[in-house]
Amino acid sequence: MKTSRNTLLLLSVAIALTATGCSSNRNDETHQLQTIDVIGNANHPDTGNASEIIETVAVLNPTATDSTLIGYCEISGTAGDTIYLRDSNFSRTSNMMMTFDISNGTCLSVFDRTGQGPEEYIAPWTAWKTPGKADWTIYDQRAYKIMNYTYDGHYIGSVSNDSISELLPNGNGWVGMNKWMAGNNDDIEIILYQYDTDLNFIGEIATGIDYYLLENGSIHIPMSLTCVNGKPYFQDNDTLYTVNGKEFERAIAFNTGDRRAPRFQKWEEYYNQRTNYLLIFSAIANAKHVLVSYSLDGKEYSQIYRRSDGQLLFSRSSDYNGQNPDRGYPVMIDGKETLGFPQDYADDDYFYLMVDAGKMAEVTGDEDCNPAFVKIKIND
């Protein structure tokens, strides 16, 4: 079974922890770099009252039917109470795009244009709500084109593009990440291509961060990607970057101290030594708070920091074994506490957690469940 895009990227972050991060050559003299002292709060006992700090604003639990039983969904955008979801379960032959009203659970649209035709997609690697519109913008990495559909699946048009591996919203335009070319054995710098609203190329940005090969020839992307309020963020090991105009800037640095991981060259090295280092799996920040998930010394930590001063507000730990069913942040659904893991999407006031189908089955008592999406607000 294939793995979801975000899972691949998170695994890449864990394996490909590079030496860029806080030592990046990006110029940060024009703004004060925020720092979160993760190492200072590592091995911290559980702290913070989840029911007071993590407020459940809305819960979307799509009804599971033969046509809407979904696998691993990802949030592709929001507009008020409308939430855009993409089914990214690549073990299926279908690739559904869905919109819901998160306030009441109403399904607004579902479509799947998987196929070989000129108005269909083969492998929709990324899919986003089109900035400023209700439409979908989808990058098909097999057909090398960016496709536009209405919110309910009517084809609008497409643009050929064989230069990118990822596509993210950037204000009213877009940012694409260059591809590593098969057969190239050298490290290649990650370049960001900028596009306007109509997907016309307008420039490129050097990141100073490399793709690189492990000894067995595997390629790894040392960044995970998030979208916050229509702006792209890139997490590379202990640093969160963003695009500001034509600059690739550090937004937040995570102090990992002497537990900062080296750049592993072999999978065996990573597997055998991973518990010796602080490995950040996920870091996502909105205007007020930062959610950081990491492992250290056989434990996995889910922590919440206040962005203005770096104050730790909440910390929860669980045993780490690489496939941890007890990971995540506590949330209340129908009066019951369960665990959700952050989606790679946020806005100024809210984060979004996914509660997997197994945990939702425990909440509802129904074995045939879809994963749920929880809109949360951090109170401090």
C-alpha cells in the first residue's frame, strides 16, 4: 500500500535531518527571528489542562457509505465554514475531492475525475482550494499538468508543468517546488518557482536547502509543507521557513541544542540512532500559537507554545515506537475525549486535527467510520 504525501514528507524529515536549520544562509537581519526552546522543554512532564486549553470549535465526521468511505484525507483549504478535503488514500483507484459545511456536517460536493482523458487526472499529488475562488486547483504529477475544476467537479482548464514536485498557495498566486531528476547522483538545491493567479511563471527563489541521496540511492525531501492562511510554510529539521515576496525567510527556529540530529546517510543509521536525537515530525504555526510534535529518548511529545513569547502552554507525552497509536492532542467529541493529529493546514485563529477512523469508532461505537476533522482554538 502506498503512503500518503504528508506521511512521506514527515518520514523524509525524520530521515533527512539536514545541517541547514539554524545555520541556514538565509538573511534574517531585517526581522527578529522567533525561537522556540524545544530542548529546554524536552522530557517535560505532562502539563496543561487540555479541556481548558484546546477548545473544540466544530467537528466534521463524514457519513461513511459505499461512495464516501474515505481513507486518509487531507485538508485542502477553507472558506468560512466550508472545508475542502482530498482523499489521499493512494491504495484506492479513486481520488475524491469533497467540500463540507463543517458547522453542520452537510456535504456540499463530491467528485472524482480519475482517468486518462484530457479533462481527468491520473495522480493528483496536491490539491488546493483556488485562492479567491471556490474552485479546485490540482497538480497531476503523472500527467505533468495543473488542472482547474469548479467546486463540484466541472473541468475549467489546465496548464502543462513538468518542472515541479509540489504546489502550494501563496497569497493570490502559487509556489511550486522543483523536482529531483532520476539518475542524478548529486545533491540538488531545492528551488521554489513562483506563479501568478493564472499560473504564469514569474520568478524563482533559491532556498539553500538540498535534496539528497541516501547511500542506497533513495531520494529524500528534507522539508514538510504546510499552508497557513493561504501562505506556504516549509519545515526543515529545526526551522520553519516561509516565502515573503521574493525571499525565502526563516519564520521560527526550534532550539534542539546538543540533541540536534546529524544528516544521516544510511537508513540503518537513522533507525539505530533515532532515539538519541530530537526529531521534529510536525511543526505548524498560526498567528498566535505553535503546535510541535517530536520524539526524544523513546517518547513522543505533543506540545503547544504561545508564539509571542515562546511560553509552553501544553505538553503531552506517549511512548514512541515509530507507529504510535497513542500520539496526538486530546480533543472532546460528543462528550468523549480522543486524540487528533495536526493537519498541515491552519489559519489565523484555528488549527485542524484529524481523528483517525479507529478512534472515531471508539467514540461513536460504529465500526464503519470515516476519520473526523476537528477545528480547534487554543485558549491561554
